[in-house]
Amino acid sequence: MTSAQSEHGKDAADRETAPRFAIVIPMLDEGETAAELLEACRIAATPIGPFEFCVTDDGSRDGTGAALRAFAEAHPGLPVTIVTHARPAGQSHSVHDAVRAARAPLICTLDGDGQNPPEEIPTVLAPLLAAGAPERLGLVAGQRKRRNDPLPKRLASRAANTLRGWLLKDGTRDTGCGLKAFRRDAFLALPAFDHMHRFLPALFQRDGWQVAHVDVSHRPRVAGRSKYTNFGRAVVGFSDLLGVAWLIRRRRRLGPQDTTIDAPNGGAERQS
């Protein structure tokens, strides 16, 4: 076998084992259930192809970091990347850092509290993994069919979603669902800010991407406590909503499908 044939075979093998998607999970003080959640995700994701975990420990003060490292050691053949924040930075920052650390071209996110069933991972990824997936499909957003949350939280969320939908026209009834799948490069091109995870459908549409919606189930919280209050959500949510509405009014005139780049003589060196 020539060296060229050997190299070709190695490249083919690398393509077969390279992760098709990354499972991204932000965690804050979820040490009690972290290993169980990751194991359930592993079982659900294994049948649909090679994947990787990219999990952010967002400044936890319990055993979250130790639980994540123990899981990685117990599965030496499974790519696991742990992003650690010295202090809590919030869900959007945690997701963004984990997506940047991922190698796979597709990302699937879910919350670290266990309320997003891992069994729904194939559901949100399916439209992007399909052989005939539209080139302009950038985001698949899960929408909870029945929320297992206290009544005040459900009512507050319903009011926030109604206001957001009226102002942003994003066609999403439940933007707070943590189960989402999207193209990594498209996500990293979005404007990054605190709480951006609540506005992903509108932000993807702003950049010219198509957004699909799928119904998913929802579980009651079995451990830990919510990191947010209804009042806290309302205070930051309204100012964020106005900011996103401003961004949409100043949207790009051309989407990613409208731009081509030619460099017949090599062009300029690409900047990282």
C-alpha cells in the first residue's frame, strides 16, 4: 500500500468516526443528577451516529464537575469536553462556550435540570440529519406539549411568549424550551449576549435561516431547584425583548444563501 493510499484510508476512517453532532448541556449545581442525565443522552444518541458531549459546568459549588469527570472516565471512547466557569455566567454564556468547544457541525442542546427528556434528542435532530434537509434550515426548535412546572411559572411563561411572539413575529409558541438543534456555524455567527437563548428562532430568522418546530415532551424536576424567578425573568426579559426587536429592524439585507466567495488565486489568508 502506498503512503497516499494509507493517508486516504485514514481520512475515510476519520470521517466515519468524526462526530455528526454535539450534545451541549449547561449545568449549574446539577451534581446529583448529572451522570444519570448524560447516560440517558448517550443511550438516546448512540443509534443516530457518532457524537460528542460538550458540557459547561457554570461555576457549580456542588459535585457537578466531579460527576462530569467521572462520567468521562467511565466512557473512554466517548468524546467528552467539559467547559468550566470560575463563577456562574448564565445559560446563554454556558451554551455559547460549549458550542465554540464543539467539533461537530450540528448541535443539540438541552437543559441540565433533567426536564428535557433525552429520548427527544433524535426528534429535534431528525430534520437536520435527513438526507433531503433544506440547505437553509438553520434551527429546529422544540416546543413542549405539556409543561410539568408550577402554575405561576406556566402562566408567566405563557404571557412572555405571547408578548414576544406579537413583537418579534418569530412563529414560536415556546421559545424557552431547552431542546433545540442547529447548525454550529450559523449559531456562532449570531450576535451573542446574555439571555440570547430565549430568542434563537428570531435571531436565526434575522440572519436568513429557516426555522422548524417539533413538539417534545417535558418532565417534572426531580432534584435541585430553578435558577430563575418569575420576577427575575420579567425584568431582564422585557429589556432583552426590546433589544432583539431593535436587532431585527436592522437585519442583514442578504442571507447566507445570497452570498458567494470566490478566491481563484488563493485569496487572502483566512482569519480565525
